Amino acid sequence: MNNMSMIRTKIMQPRKIVCTGNPDDPTKLASGFKKLFPDAAFIHRSNGWNLTDHSLIAQTKLKELFSKHNTFINASYIAPGVQEFLLDVYNQSVKIGDVFNIGSTHEYDELGKPEYTKSKLDLRNKSLRLNTYRFQTHHIILGQIHGDEGLGIDTICDIVPWIMYQSFKVPLICVDHPKAPW
């Protein structure tokens, strides 16, 4: 490990995590992230955050929160463009940080609503463009979180710490469930 890598690793420890989503809802990814990162801060509507509010006041409040965290798990699709907006605000708020954006297989399978698919594609493209040594982004494409044949929230959430502690970088990864044969 070179000196720059050692400095970055030191700055990133301990992980100070902020995550979108309600950790009290067992159907949401945030509940799985709460198990892995019990000290994480969670931002969602039920605890007073309106993440669709892009006003200057809301951005200032987000920047203040984000500046206290070195890791952002951008886990919740709220409305078109919101995850990308949050990624931008986080990028403006920290000097060094990691972001884990949760995407969707609808980015390539054409099964989602057009506005959802476009939002996830825009997030992925922005994530890859912003990925630098200082500001490392990881876009995790997931398929079928819920349902009898879904991947399961805990399995999905385990991907984030796996990526965090690799000696190599993972800017893009896809994890999908078995597809129907036709």
C-alpha cells in the first residue's frame, strides 16, 4: 500500500455512515444496513427529511449532515432524479468520501417504468463520472430485492462492506436473481 492509500484508509476510519431509507421498515434496504452499521445516520421522510426538496435551505441542511460523514449509502429511490441530486450534494459536502449508489437491473432489462429506468441510468453515469481517488463511487446494480425468489435484503446489504474492504476498487457491480428461461 502506497503512502496516499494509507492516508486515505486512515481518513476513512472509522466509517461515519449516512444512508437514505427508513431502517425501521423491514422491507427497505435501510433495515439491513442498520444491522451492519448500527451507528449510521438515516435520512427519510418519517424522521423529518423531505429529500424531494431541492431548495437552497434543504441543500444547506443536507450539506451540513453530509459533511460529518465519510460514507454515503444512497439506497432509496424516492422520485426521478433524487438519488442523483443527493450524490451531487454529497460530492459538494466532503473532501474525501465513499458513495454506494443502489441501482437497478431496469438499467438494462427494459422492464421498469421509463422515468425510473432513466433516473437509475443517470445515477449510474454520474456515479462513474464522479469516481476519483478522493471521491470514490460504487454503483451497485441489483435485481429483484423482494419476493419469493428475491435476493434478500441482508444478502444485498452484505455487498457494501464486501466492497469497502477490498484491496481493489469496485466502481460498478451487478447482482441479479435467476431470470425466467423465457
